[in-house]
Amino acid sequence: METHQVDFKTLKNKVGIDDIAFSLGYQVNRRAGIGRYVEMVLPDGRGGHKDAIVISHPGNKALQTYFRRNDSSNGDVINFIMENGNSFGIRTNNKWDLVAKVMSKYANEPVPETRPDYYVNHYSGRSFDASRYKVEPLKGHETSMQYIFDQRSLSKETVDRFSPFLVRLQDCHYSKPYWNLAFPYRKAGSETAEGYEIRGSKGFKMKAAGTNSSTAAWIVDFSDKQNPKEIKNVYFAESAFDIMAFYQANRVRLEHDLDKSVFVSIGGAFSGGQISGITAHYPNARLVDCFDNDIPGRVYGMKMAAVGEGIDFKDLKIVEDGNHIKVAFKGQVATLDGNKATLTDLDSIIHFSKHRYGVEKAPSAFKDWNDVVMNKPFSPILTPSKYERDENLRANRGQKI
């Protein structure tokens, strides 16, 4: 069996120790202070705590490490997941498989299901076999799948708007197949499905075996499709839920030009072939960066613009470097702030000329648009509370407040 190579570096940019700790019931100990380090404790229900960890770099998930004051253990997010392996409800004999599944879940990226045949079929390089799946339009069956959208705070109105581009699907490979929600992957201008991103109960998510993620994507085109040159805006996000949430959060404004708008999910991993096919089909459209509000998401937005400009990635390097993004182009090298850099910074280096571009990322307190509609900010540990500010003033002034 071929082994799937998980990009743990990219996942660590999206999933911090604090995310995992919060999911396990840990709470921020604000009395310990919030700064370069933050302490999180696991309450024991009796006013005390069962465990306490100290996390470094609370504002940068990729650099986060943890330790305990008694030096009993320490490490990064991977070590912390392994240490709590029995707490996630995932059955596997492979510790790296466990880590991949946990991190992918919190990064909101599809992962293969634990059954061995999914592993074989999804990663053996086999082409997509449409006959394996029973597919029905979601339209008319929205109620049966609404529970999945409810988990993401996506409204019935949003689901109704996007339902013509959604299906429900059964994998006939199994004797008792379940109906799951599916997002068909197609090339721009084509009606032929070349795979599916699949979502189901209990957080289940994967891509159908052999899905074309290189040149196909989930493309929602609200126009009459007669003249793609009239499309004004193509909005790109990393996941289907993110782009639906972007619409929901900005619905009033977007409805004005909905018949000249296209919404795209690239499925969690950037491919130049996806972007180039879409930009070629909609040659006059403004390309809008709605990718995640983190360093990988900023890199995706820059790569989107580079593809739109027809630049070969042999000539352009855009890479993450700790808290920074390094750009190298035609002998020019620039180091950008990974938490603030936008397409404007890239334009000063490669000088856009072929397309118009836009940036509509989630507000800075949120990782992505789905977190906006779920009201789930990056992390509550980054903002000191009034209690902590008062405590700090007491310590500094030596008086009561």
C-alpha cells in the first residue's frame, strides 16, 4: 500500500497547541498572565486542575511549543496530540495516522477515512470512477443534510442558494452505503464531475477516490453561463464551507452582482492548474483572495495572483519563513510580514498587469469566513481580560483597584 505523505509543516501553521488544548477542555489561566507565554489548565471539577501546560508563542501557531513546570513533558503540537491520543475518539494503530487525522480536522482539510480500502483507493493514483457513486441533486433533499450545515452555522437561506451546485452521494463500494453531502469538482466551463469533496456525520470528510484536485475545483457560477467574459468577480477560498460562509456574511452586498459572480473552493491545497483554468475561462473577472487569514492563506492569495499574471513558478518563489513570507523574483528578494502582507506587497515586486485583484479575507480576529459566521475568533488567549489588566495594575502600583 502506498503511504500518504502528510504535510505536517503546513498543518502546524493552521493548528496550534492552544486549539487542541481548548478542544480537550483546557482553559486559559489568566492569573498567570498573558504575554510571550500563556498557561492553560484542565479543571478537575473541584476547583483545582488535573493538568497545566505553558504554551510559548501564543500568537504564532507554527512556533508554539509547550512544557510543564515540573518538566514532566514538553514538545510541539504533534507531541501534545500523541500524549493525548486516547482523547480524540479516533481508532488507529498508527500514531502518525492519528496525528494527521486530528490536525486535518482542526485545519478543516479533508482526510481519508480510516478504512484501509479508502486509503488504497484514494492514494494509489487511480483515476476517478464515477460509476462507483450514486449521486442525486441536493435540491429537494436539503432537510436531510441541513444538520451538516448547522454544525458550520450555515443558514437554510445560504444552503438554498448554493443547493443547485450540491449533491448527495452514496459510495456503492460498500454493502451499506450512507448518504453524504458532496461538492462536485469540475473544470471551468465543464458540466462533468471529476471527483467530489465529501462531508458526513461526526465530522467525516474526505475526497472521492481519484478526485482531480489539480485542474478541477468546486465552482459555483451563478450566471447563465452563456458568456463567461461578463463575469465580474471570481471569489477563491480554501474550502467549500469557507466560500459559502463568505457569501452568507456578505450576502446583502454580493446579491447585487450575483449573476456576474463565481465562487470557488480549491479544496484545501493550492494548485496552479485550478487557478489557471478558471482565469482562462473568465478572462475579464477580478480575482478575489478570500483565502484563510493566516500565513498559508496569504501565500495562497499571492500564488493566485501570480498564476493570474501567467508567471511560471520556476521564476517566482513564494515561501513561508517563520513569521515571514519570502518572495524571490527576477533577482529581487523581499521579506514580507506574514501576518500583514497582502497582494499590494506582491504587486510592488511583480507588477500586476493582466488582471484586477481583490482581497476580502475574514476580519483579522478570525482565521477564515466560516469562523466569522460561527463567531469563533482565532483564540481568546490573545486579548488580555479586564481582570488581567487590573491584576497587572495592582502588581505595578502596589495598591488596590
